[in-house]
Amino acid sequence: MGEIKEIHRSPASDGENADGISEDLKEALREFRNSVHAASDRPGLFWKKQHEAIMVGLNDRCTPPKRRPVLLWGSAALVVLMCCLFFFVQNSKAPTPDLAAGSDQNLLIEVERALNQSSPTALAPAVFLENEIEQADKKR
Amino acid sequence: MQDHSIEPDDFEWIVVHHQKRIFRTLLFLVRDADAAETLTQECFLRAFRNRDRFRGESNVATWLVRIAINLAHDHNRNRHWAFWRRLAPTDRIDALKVPSVQPSPEQVLVDTELVNAVRSAVDRLSERQRTVFLLRFIEDMPLEAIAETMELELGTVKTHLHRAVDAVRSACTKGK
């Protein structure tokens, strides 16, 4: 494990010998590193173009998307259609009997009848009994 | 608490400063120059999109390399690309061809052979080992930074690196 610790202490680019990696391996790693760096090297124009492409992508994400006129007109047409449909449905409804009006009329008739009576309906039995008593008294 | 979030205006500088490193990292991991180019752009766009999540615990380079590694991982996992890599396992590494070196032709030959031995050993490493190897020996990152970038324990990073170095050492020994 001591060797592993030594290896981890210094990368291939370090000039130390006591790192657990032989000089040959260290040299190979250094060469490999150089080869990878060289392979990814590109002319200045490449980086410039890539930079521009990235910045265009970033700007696209920064600016809010433009409202499309087609979408706008479509939405307006849909609203108009919905309104027309609503009014059409409203007008084409079948007439329903006016139950409320009928019940009011019945109530008025009841009230008039009650007013015409000399005594309240609830006291009708008592009135009837009183009449009976009066008739019996007259017969005597 | 200090706000470490990245402002949109800072991003241009970040792109200029880090694009080479990110491209190199992606080229090494995906081994396809066109894909590396596209993924480099995607890396910066993703970083920009998630810039609010950057809290400053790590530096920008670590954060960008982490995004690049994740992108490369997703890319490599894609079946389509895996299929093509299986068809042409070595052709795709053309992008990493060894450049010409100045010393004598014999020395060039020896160096090239050694580098090729390292490269073929690295190609056989697992994705994680290859990434640790890249960050350590190509990008010269300290182990702690590698652990942070890859979101791994330090011990795990050491283990991966130890295995990678063993594999490379063994390949170089055989190559001699």
C-alpha cells in the first residue's frame, strides 16, 4: 500500500523519482499526456467558432421565445368560436314550465281563502263545537 | 452567506477559459472528435442552464469537468454509439493519434510504441478507471479534486487509480 500512496502523491508530470512509478512508465505517461494534449489541439478558428456557437446557444436561452402570430390568431379564433357556441347553446334551450309562478298563484288563492274565513282554519273544530252548543241551546 | 452563483455576463469568460480543457476531456472519454465538439457545446449550455446550482464549494473547472464526465457517460451509454464503437474499436481512436516527436527515428519509434501501449491499456480500463486516469495524468488534478469531481470517496479514487496504473504498467512491460 505504501507504493500506492507514493503513486498518488505525484502525477506523471512531476519530476520526482520516489513516487513508485518507474522512470520508463513515468516517461510513457508523460508522452501519452503530450499526445492527448496534441490530439485535442485545434486551430484558433476552431475555438473561435465553437465559442460563437456556444454564445449563440446561450443567447437563445436568455431571450424569451417570440410569440408566433399563427398561435395568436388561432387562440383568438378559438375564443370567438367558444363564445358563439355558448350563445347558440343558450338560445336553443327548450322553454321550461314556470313552476315558481304557479306556486305563487296557488299561495295567493290560499291566502285569499283564509282571509275570507271568519276564523282561522286551525280553530275550525272549536267553531263547529260552538255552533252545535248554540243550536242545542236554541232547541231548549 | 456569500452568493457564488455565476452571472450570465461571466459566462463568456468561462467559455473562453475552459473550452479547451472540456473538449480535451470529452475527446478522451468519447473518442470521437465530432461528438466531443457537440458535447463541449452542450456542456457549457447545461452549465449555463444550471448556473444557479453552482454554490462555489468547488471551482468552476471542477464543476464543468463533472458536467462533461456526465455527458460523456450518457453518450457512451447510448446504444447507438456503443454499436458503432464495437464495429470499429480502434479506428475511432484516430483522433488521439500520437503526434510526431523531434528526436531520432529510433527514439520516436520507442516512444510511440510506449505511448501506444499506454493507450491500448487505457482503452481496456473501465469507464471509471479511465476517467480517474484522465483527471490524474492528463489533467494533473489532485486526488481530492478528482474525488470531488467524480463524487467518489477518496479511497475509491485511489483504488481506481491503482488498478489503472497497474494495467498501464503491465502493458508497458509487455510492450518492451
